[in-house]
Amino acid sequence: MTDRERDRMERIEEMQRQKEMMKGMYKFQGLYFLILIFDLAVIYYLPLRDAIGGAFQSAFGPLIGFNFQYPVLTIALSGIITGVVTGVPRYYFTNWVRIGQAQKRAMAFRKAMNDAYRENSREKISKLRKMQQEHMMDQQRIQMSNQTPLIFLSFFTILIFVWLYYFLSNLKFAFVSLPWASNVDLNASATFFPNWIIISFISNLVVGYFVTMIIKYVDFSLKEMKYSREQIEA
């Protein structure tokens, strides 16, 4: 096989990989768009939102509703539940090994590209640019494979928010006293979002982060112990 034929085969294989990548991106974007439409319909179509919120009130009301007496605690607990429910699957759906390998390749690529520019080697720069395209496609595949299962978990988060809408709309008095301020309206917007969404988001973010870190530490520690045991036995 001549060099020209080899280059032609490489270009054909690269085009095929790009087509497959584009198909995967279109599927991912289509799925994301459908879920976004569903989320907007649930949030802004009041009859549907009230029906779902009322249905979830029968489940979450007795659990963390506290008979509408402690709304801040209810909102914080809803964020904690969301963080736990989404944090555990997020860890197991994430391919940490591939992410680590991609990060190492990115560091090696940057170092090689800097060396090529210092040497002013056009041949190396050209090869590295081709490798860069493949690396970017690989990163996109990793991101899509990690994020696709997590999109479905957004259903649970949206349903929790819909229930909170219903919960807060039935509060007789939506003003609470916080350590840093008194007479805070939970439905008022301190920023772009209402105060209750900020409380829930902070609880979700903190708990979800720590849940992921704890599971990651335990899982990697167990894997390291298993690997060390196998090395000793070998």
C-alpha cells in the first residue's frame, strides 16, 4: 500500500468517526431538547404542575413537610434528598478511569505541542493537530456517555421542585427569620431565582459533592486494596 493510499484510508476512517460522533451528538441534543420541553411544560403549565405537586404532597408531605411549620427545613431536606439520589448514580455512571486517561493525554498533548512550537517543527505540529481532533472527539464521547444517563435523573429533580412549588403555594405565611436576615420572603427573588430555590440548590450542591467524594474515596480505596492483594499473591 502506497503512502497516498494509506493517507486516503486514514481520511476515510476519520470521516466515518466524525459521522458517528455527529450522530451521537444529534441523539444527545434531541434527548436533551425533549426533556427540556417536558421540564418547561411541567413548571409553567399550572394544571399539570398542581396535579403533580398534589400527588407528591401525599408522599413527601408526611415525610418532610412537618405540617407546613418548618419550611426552611423542608426545603433544605428536599435539597439533601435530591443530592443523595442524584449523587450516587452520578458517581457510578461516570467513567472515572476514562476521565483520568483523557486528562493525562491532554497534559501530554499540551507539552508535546509546546515543544513542537519551540522547535518550529511544522511536521510535528500538523500531526499533533490531527491528534487534537481525535482527542476532542474522544472527550465529547466521554461527556455524552457520562451525561446521557444523568439527564433522566433530572426528572426526579424537576418533580421535587414541582412539589416545592405546591408546598410553598399552600404556606399560610412564607416569611421566615434567618441568621443573617429577618422577615425573609421565601418566594421573593434575592437574585435571579427565588430564595427557596437558592436554599434547595445549596443543600443539593453540598450534599451531592460530599456524597460523590465519599463514594469515590471508599471505592478507590477498596480497588487499591484489591489490586495490592492480587500483586502480593502473584
